[in-house]
Amino acid sequence: MTTLSEPQRKQQADSDTRLRVVLMLEIQDGAQQRFLDVYEQLRHQVASVPGHVSDQLCQSINDPRQWLITSEWEDQDTFLEWVDSPAHREMVKPMHGCVSDNFRSLRYGILRETSAAGSTGTRAPLEVPPGLPRTEPAGHVGPPKAEPGPDGVVRHALTFTVKPGSEHEVARILSGYASPRAEVDEHTRLHRTSLFMHGNRVVRAVEVVGNLGDALRHVAMQPEVRAVEEAINPYLEEARQLGDPQAARAFFARAALPAKHQAIASSPTSARLHRHAVLYPVRPGEGQAVAELLADYDNLATADPTGPVAASTVFHRADVVVRLVDLRVPAEADPAAALGVAGDQEAAALGRLLDLGPQGDLRTATGLAAVLAARAMNPVTDRSSQDN
């Protein structure tokens, strides 16, 4: 086996951005031939997608119902842009009738590769920044996997956009529903739900004690919630059909906004807290970097028992980054804390990752106030279990 020199290995590692996608499937009884026919059509369509390198279809030798599809892509950005597109969702519809609900989609960066021709070398593993939990990969199918925060509460968010001009009516509908019963079962209950809007983007943050998937299914089945969701359907930019299990699953997959970091002050406070949310104007491709900087700030901010930040959650997917923060003071009284800005150096680093415009200098009081006024999300509802 050929061994690369250290310079060759480093050059290969630095340039290797390939992504391996693994799709684990269980085929419904009697649907195997239909599945194979659908796959035969789809594989040629997928092969024409920019960034696609190769794919394989495998069947378990122990259980013929279990199948595996692996594919290789030039980089994760190319794959994610395609898999989140309406074209992809339309392309895979014929497969829905063949595959059972318990399937998983996993994504991995390629670090090492060995073949008869030799080794391609080693790429350093992607490090998880300090304080960021190791979560399920983007695109996990089924109920979201989420770790509880330091206080034992699981946090998750959904986001979607509505048609421009409908914002006022959508806010009216979303603020008028009756809260569902908080108790899901003996192990799970709804803790708090906060809903915000910025322009035509809606963000619903949910806090759960217990199993998040059970809580979301419980909420989705409540008549009062179903009525509200049906009422806003005509105003959505991208249509959805929550009555169709396959369509509902696709909606929740693309609307998911996972909690990538949670920070809670160790010292409880009896003072009234002010809940506040910011939607950051992230430059293309910089969502992860923005989330990391905000996580670093929140780790330090919540460690100070006298500081303004009592708790914070950073939600992130692709270039959508939302920070939900509980402040001991009104946001306007401390714009830096509301935005997650520590000092000039951190302000400059964050500013380079955001599209703030000419007035958005995070190093000045005027600039901080301007950014806060422009990017603060408008609260629509905020309901805790005590309200039910």
C-alpha cells in the first residue's frame, strides 16, 4: 500500500471537503420491487445533480427488509442546498409509499480513505466548539433528537416564512389560540412556548421537560392547534399539508431550527426576566461561525451571577441563526448583552460575519442600538406551563 509523504497528506487533507451521506431504510412488505423501480429512476436524476459523485444501494444479508443507500458529494454545502430544495422534495415523493417511517439520514465528512492504489491521507476531524452539544446531523428524519440544557429542559424551534403583506394577519391568528394541555404523560410536559416574528419569518421556540418528540406529537394532535395551523396555511410562502403524514414530516424536517447551544446561569434569580430574540443577518455560509461566537459569549455571560444574561439558547440551521435570551434588564438597557457582543475584538469578529449595513458598527453604542432595533424579533406569544 502506497504511503503519502507528510506534505502530500497535508495537501490532500486540506483540500478534501467530500461528504458521505448514509440513508438507512426499511421497505414495507410487498413493496420491494416497487422500491427498486423507483430507485432505478431516481438514481439517474440524482446523478445529474451538481456536486454528486457516486452512490450505492445495499440490502442487508440478515434482514431483506433493511436497505442502505450511500452517496458521496463534493462538499456539504452543495448537498445541503440540494436536499433542502423543493426540487428534491418533489423528486423523492414516489419513494414515500415504499418506505416505512423509521428511516434515518446520516451525514459524515470523509477523513481517511484507503484503496488498492494507496492512501489518500488523513484530514483532521471537525472539532465541536467548546460548549456546543453534539447533536443529530442536519436532516435527521422523525422526531428531532435534542439534548436537555443544564436545567434539564429540552429546547427546539421551528421556523417558516409567510407571504409578504400577510404578517399582521398571521400574527393575529398565532396570538389567538388556546394553549394545549401542558401534561403529555407522566414523563413529559410542555414547559414554555415563545413565538416571534421578524418581517415575514416566524420562529416558534418550544421548551419541554421529557421527550421532545412525544411533546410535539401531543401538540400537533390538539384541535385548537390544528385549527390555528389550518388558518395560517393560505399565508405560507411554501405550501404544506399537515394532514398528510409524509408531507407533514417533510415540513417539520425543513422547518427544524435545532438548539445548538444552551447556557443557563447557575445562580437562580427572583427578578423578572425579559425574554428577547434576535434574528441575525448572516452572510452566506457563515451561520456556523456566528453560532459559535454567540455560544462563546453566552458561556461567559451566564457564568457571571450579577450579569445581565440569565439564560440563552442559540438556534441554528444553515444561515438562519436566532438567539433567544432571558435578560435581567430590558434589551434596550443593554444592547450588547441582547446581541451577544462582549468587546471590540468580539464585535469586529461578529460584524465580519454579518451583513449589517453602513450603520451597523457593533463597536459603538449607536451601532449596537441600531442593529438591535433592526434585528430584534417581535414577540407574538409567550406561554409557560403555569399559564395553562
